[in-house]
Amino acid sequence: IISICRFVDQKNIFEIFKIAKKLKIYNFIVLGEGYLFNEAKNFLQSSNIQNVYLFGDKTDVFKYLYESDLFLSTSLYEGHPISILEAMSIGLPIVASKVTGNIDTVKHNYSGFFYKLGDINEACNHIERILQNSDLKLKISNNSFFTHRKLFTSSKMKNSYSLLYKKYK
């Protein structure tokens, strides 16, 4: 399970750790850095959470995405969640907090699942449901991939922004 985010309050990084603590059979990889990085390392150590790996900033995030089975976002809010789009571009199923930005990118029960912020059990249930059902995982993965291709390629995004700018020019 992978997350890519800045270690800042907005990204709600400690919720990832609470989810990981309940799902000890899975490994959680977190890429990124920020002012909460050392606090995060200390929290993992003091809480004896051993299935979370903090790899810091990486320029080759796709190397890690391709090795992952699911993308997790615990953000409090998003603008346009680039890391989710990167995950969708290779067909990863998404489990994400039900917040602005995420709900504009992922379709619940189609390209991923939403959970209510703070509801660790709901997040865990969605993760287990996907990872323990290969047919569901394949369906969600395909939907994630094709949703990205239909709506979020760079050329589609460029055209959408261009139309928007022209409309309000």
C-alpha cells in the first residue's frame, strides 16, 4: 500500500499510521518529506508500528507505484491530487478520504473507495475488501486506469484548462 505526500498537517499522515497499525499483514510505503517527517519517524518508533516504511522524497515515484497494490490518501483536503492521478495512470485502486479534491477525482465504488475522515475501520474495510478480492481489485484497477485516460491525461487537462481560461477571459 503506497502513499505519496508531503509530511504536513493537510496530508493527515498520522491517519496512515493508524490504518497500518490495524492492518499489520500489509506493508505501507510512504514517499515524501516535510516538517512532520521526524515527528512521523518518532511516532512510528514509539508506537512500535513496524509495517510502515518512510522513504523520503523520490524522483522515481513510478518505480514504487508499479510495485504497489493500492494507493491510500488520508488528506484533510486536496486541490487537484496529483499523486492520486499518478496512481490512477497505472491503474492502482484508490482508497481515499472523502474530501474536496479526492471526490472530484475518484468515483466511489468504481475507481476506488472513500472513507470518512477519522474512520479507521472504514478505511481498513475498504483496503481489505479490495486486496482480498482479486476480481474486485481488477475491476477497480481497470476503472481507475480508464478513468485517468478518459478524463485526466495531460492533453485532456490542458484542453480543459484552456477552455476554462477562454471562458473567463
